[in-house]
Amino acid sequence: MIKLLNILREVILLESEKLAKQYVKDGKLSNEDLEKLTAIDPSPTRKFVGWMAKQWISKTVTDIDDLRNTIEEYNVFLNKGKAKTKDINAFRSFADLKKEVNTINQSGEGISVKDLESDADNIINNSDLLVMSPHTHEASRKLGLSYFSFRDCEDGGKDSAWCTTYKTPDHFNDYYHSHNVTFYYVRVKSPQMIEQLKQAFPEKYKAMKVVALAVLDNGMIDGYDGLDEKLSKKEINTFINIAGISKILVPRRSPEERQKNYQIILQKKIQQYIKDGGKGDLDLSSTPLQSLPDNLEVGGSLYLYSTPIQSLPPGLKVRGNLSLRDTPLQSLPNGLKVEGYLDLENCKNLKSLPNGLEVKRFLDLTNTPIQSLPDGLKVGEYLNLKNTPISKKYISEKYTEDEIRKMIPGVKSQIFL
């Protein structure tokens, strides 16, 4: 069994890391295109580049920005366990991938924290322009679905193509809180100014009616049109001059103020979630969250990956998935039961698990320093021990699959080493 798993990993590795380069050798893909595709692969191991190269060659996708946004969204959903299709190679075309991503985006519950939705500065609102600057993901998403919606949806409505307005908060939170980016959403309203856009951008002026400008921490400005196509520096300067907004494009709120407000926002979000009955998912991933209240009950999944949280509170109940990957987590509470999956990958400070831990689906301990498994451990589906001291011991001492299963009787299905 172990040998078979190793063979399968080698096949996947070949597909993800070597296939694209082989396309270049065969003359099917240029080096320039390979560099572009590699640059937009959001995974640390570049596991998507082979599939993207295949789609690029077959021309199921020709828009690099559309591919970038879709693959980033898919990677987020994959890490959260929300993606229905776990292997990107199962998608026969880019259209199939995009369909699944759009379905997940549109299937979530509405935003319930109203004060977070309203945290945006109204900079200009006259007959020529509407300019607003959001300070929370909730406000950014609301603006993207209302005043600054542009892209046509299959159901006849409109939404925004900008990744900072997607349902998942990762993109906005990373830019705004981790890199101190200030966003300005601009809608051109007057016929006179639209005519100026038409003269300056004859082929794309319609998409320039709605523009997102990002003022970076170093003072540089990035820009994206209504279809989320990145603008050149020349195009950005031309747009800014037509709109006459150069003086307002400055960083807003200091890093210290942002972090202080962020902690308040997170606690408000948690309290509102509790007040609403603890229904649905609670997504706190990629935030500076440091603690959770005691006896928290999460009716759906709890996402805490890429946070600085070090411990979980007593009495925590999670009826869906619990994702803690890439955190400095040091301990789990006694009696923890997770009805979905428990993702502890890359928790480098977690050295032990509590006795009686129960996980109904699967438990992922990849890249953790766990040296032994606790008494009474129960895992309903599979246990991933890859790159752990346990795995290395089992492999080096050449235990058979039957011997390993006897040592871990609580695992109902597969054990991965």
C-alpha cells in the first residue's frame, strides 16, 4: 500500500512540476507563456501549472487575468475543503473549473454583520464620479455587488470581477491588513467623462467605467478595470487625469490603526455569529485572530488557517470542518470532537494530541512534529501522517500495512505515510 502511494505521488509530481516544461521542449508552449503561468500559480509547489499549460495550449482559456483569478479562488476553496473536485486534473476544461468556482461563490449565506458592511469612506459622489474606499472585506464585497457591479452573471444579475469583492475574505484581508494597501473603487457616471474615456481607451472604454485602484504601501498605484484586467502605468495615469483624482489617492489609516480595528472587527464578527445562533461556517482565516471565546459552538466549519492562534478554548464544538493549517498552534482542548475534517498541516509547534480525540472524516497531520498518537483516537475516514516522526519511524522500520493498522485501530479507512 505504501509503495503504491509513493508511485501515485510521483505521478502527480510529474504532472504538476514537469509537464509544463515538457510542453516547452515539444514546442507547444513558449518560455514566456510558461513564466506567466508559473507566476500566477498560487500553490507553493506549483501544482496547477501543468494543468494550466494544457488548457492554455488547447485554448480553452485565453485571458491570463481570468485564469489567475479563477485559479486563486479554486486554491482557496481547495484549502478550505469547499471544493467538490479535489484534483484539478479532473476538470476537462477551464469552463468546468470556472463553473465550479462560480457555484461555490454564489452558494454561501448572506453577510450578517451590518456594521462591517458600512465601513467604507465615501470620498466623492457627484454627477461625474462615485469614489469609495472600503476598510473591511464585508464593505468591499457589498460595494462590489452594488455600486461597482459590472460583470454580467448567468442569472441575469451583476457582480464584480475584482478578487477583493469575492465571498472569500482572503484576498482583501491579505492586501489590506498584511500589506497596508488602500483601495479606491471608482465609477464614472457623466456622459462627458465617459466620452473622454472613449477617446483615450477606444477599445476598452466600457470596462473603464468601473476601476479599482490600489495605493500600495510604497506609494505606487495598481489598477484594474471592470473586467479585472490589470492596467498599465500609462493607462492608470491617463484614467487618474481624466477623473481628476490624483490628490485623493493616498494611504488611509495607519498600520497600527488597521490592526487595532481588525481585532475589534473580528470579535464583533464572532459575537454576531454567536448571536445568530452559530449557524453556517465561521471563516476567520488569514486574520490576526489570537483567541476564541470558551464553549464556542460552530454549526458549520471553522476556518482558522494562517492565523497566529496558539490554543483553542475548552468546550469548542465544530459540526463541520476545522482548519488550523499553517498556525503556531501548541495544543488542542481535551474532548475535542470534529464532525468533518481536522486539518493540522504545517502546525510546527503542535507536539501532541489530546486523548479521546474524535474526527469523523479525516485527520491531516502532514509536516507536524507529532511523535505518537493519543489513546482513544478515532478517525472516521483517513489519517495523513506524511512527513511526521511517526511516518518516518514506520517507513524506516518497514512495518507492513497490517502492522500499522493494528497500532492505529481507531482509523476506519486509509492511513497515508
